[in-house]
Amino acid sequence: MAFDMYYKSGLMRKARCQIPDDLVSTLYQVHDNAQFPQLTWLIDNLYESPQISPDIAKALADEMLAVERLILSLHLPFPMLPLQKLQTFFLAAANKNEVVHTVSD
């Protein structure tokens, strides 16, 4: 089940992003890891359609980057492009001071 997110990007536009199923399983590998509290929160609330404030979006962007570095250091395969898109999405929302709205299938 995909997890869709968006934030306002102008008067009539929305920036959209999705967490695909294969990325959920990758993110779940760091669930309950003390280094990734916001990712743990996101995973725990994934299907409750949470709203993500700009400060949480910034923390998520930082944690996504840390996850990528961790996985690369372990030489494990992972869906790099979706992870980078997600990190960019959260960083843009934080920089624009926009709340991210979520919708789960």
C-alpha cells in the first residue's frame, strides 16, 4: 500500500511525493533505532494519515540522509532513488515552511 504526501507549492499547486512499498521495507530496518526517532514515528503512524510539520520534515530529511549513508557503508542494496526523492521532498517542505499532508491507501 503506497503512502502519498503533498504540501502547497503556490496558490493552486501541490508538490507530491510517495513512499513506495519497497521503500517502506527499507525504512522499517531502522525502526526503533534511537538514531532515527522521526523515521520510527513516521513508520508507526504511516497509515494514520499524520500531518508533518516543517521542523519534523527537516528532521526526516536529515534522518533519510543518515539512513542512506548507513546503508551505503554496509554495502547493502536499497532503492536509492526513491529514498533521495523523499529526502528532497521533506527538505523542500521544511525550507518552504509548509506542512506535509499525508494520505494512505
